[in-house]
Amino acid sequence: MATHIQDYRSPKVTIIGAGNVGGTLAHRIVENGLADVVLYDIVLGKPQGLALDLMQTQAIVNHDRQIIGTNNYSDTQNSDIIVLTAGLPRKEGMSRNDLLRINASIVKDAISQAIAQSTEAILIVVTNPLDVMTHYAWQVSGLPTHRVMGMAGILDAARFQTFIGMELGISSADIRATVLGGHGDTMLPLPRFSTVNGIPITELLSQDAITKLVNRTCNGGAEIVKLMQTSAYFAPSASAYMMVESILCDRQRVVPVAAHLMGEYGLTDIFMGVPVQLGKRGIEKVIELQLTSDELAALHASAKSIQENIKLLP
């Protein structure tokens, strides 16, 4: 009897934008053997050059994933995940909100064309201002809300986690930090839910020290922009990679992302950073923490800032 081997299709991730974040994310995905990658950019030659450079690492690091660079959305067809990193990067003195009108036009064009090629894809938005652009991408795409999310909370929590480790002089591997809210100055790091091997940092650090760490976390992106004269990309690409991996491998990780809320935390029809369960369907579940009245008020203040900027969308 003849034996038929079922056709196997490698997972496919499209990254829109071959800048620092997009290129570094492509690097992480292929060298970890997670998926094949299509790297799209409007700049002629740039994605093709990056793809060729990454393909030439195959013989050195022994990965077998394929990566192509393209200026044509037809090459992105049937992607499992689309990661949107395209957009104007933030420069010193520029707030995330300054980017809104410029990047909204980029998001509209990119998402409408990419989703037309991959109607079943899950969409991860990295473009700033993150929460507003995620909301807009959802509107443009027409996708169900569980398949649209923004990369924010993982990065913000990682920054808080790093600063806690630096302050205490301990490994960040033993730290779990929690940050809710918008990806910007109004984010809400939560010391009560941030722990060192289960011990809340409120038992390990003074209130003054915690306040300084919280403030540094809220301005973590701006600090890097001031130093490098451009936006961060190593930690953002690592954050996006964690999301891609949890979805493709159905890891069911509990991580903070910009998710659509419909009543959770007393908020409706808004994308902002909250803990979710992330698996093969995308956002499997939004997790609602029991916040104090002060924490909830701060979260609503963050939401108000996002809602005001949503009104500025075209």
C-alpha cells in the first residue's frame, strides 16, 4: 500500500518595515528556526539586501528557514502572522503622539494591502503611537479583535524588570514585572504585582526607590531616544518575537499586550496594555486584575489619553 506523506507548510511571518525593529525581528525568527519570513519595505533593494544577508547566515548558525525581501505585497500571501513595524521613528523631542497623523496614513495603506493577501492572519502592531495605531489597524483590517494586538506591555514590563534588577543587584531572571495602560508617559507600572521570586518589590525597596524606577520605566523609550538619537529596537524586537512564538507554538503565555477591551477594567472599545493569554488563536483571554481605586483611576487616565488621540484619526 502506498504511503502518502501529508504536505507540510512552514509557518510564515510577514514583517512590514525593514528598519531596525523589522530587521532585528526577522533575524530572531529565522535564526531560532521559528518560521519562514517575508520582509516587506517600500524602499527598493533594502528588504532584498537584508534577506540575502540573513540567508547567508544559514551555513554558519545552521538554520533552515527561508527569508525573502520584497517590495510587493503579493509575496506576503497566506501569512500566519503579520507584524507591522513600518512608520516614522520617534526622534528626540518628539512625543509618540506627534507621530499619529503621519503614521496613520502608513498603517492604513500597509494593513489594507497586507490583509487582502492573508485574510486569516493574526496582526501584531509595533508602530507608534502604539495603542492608537493598533486601534486604527483593527478598524482598517476588519479582523476580529482576538486577532489584532499591539506590542507594548511586554517591552514596558521588561524595562521595569531590568531597572528593578539593576537597583537590587540581582538577576532579572528572578523578576516578574507588571505594567498596564498605554505605551507612553501614562503607562501604569504596578509594584504590587511586580515580584522577585514571588516577593513583592514593595517588601524589598523603599517607596522613594520604587517611585524612581516607575518614573524611569514610563520614560524608558525617551531615555534611549535621547542617547541614540533614534528609537530602541533590540528590546522591542525581542518583545515582538515573544508574541510571535507564543502564537505559532500555542504556548498560552500570560503576557501584557495592547488588547481590545469590552468592559474589562470598566473600559469599552479601546486597545490598551493588559495581561492576556496568548495562543494559536491570538488573544485567547483577557485577564482582569483586581486593582485598587487609585490604580484603576490611573488606568482610566491612561485610557482617556488614548481615546482623545483616537478622535484625531482620519
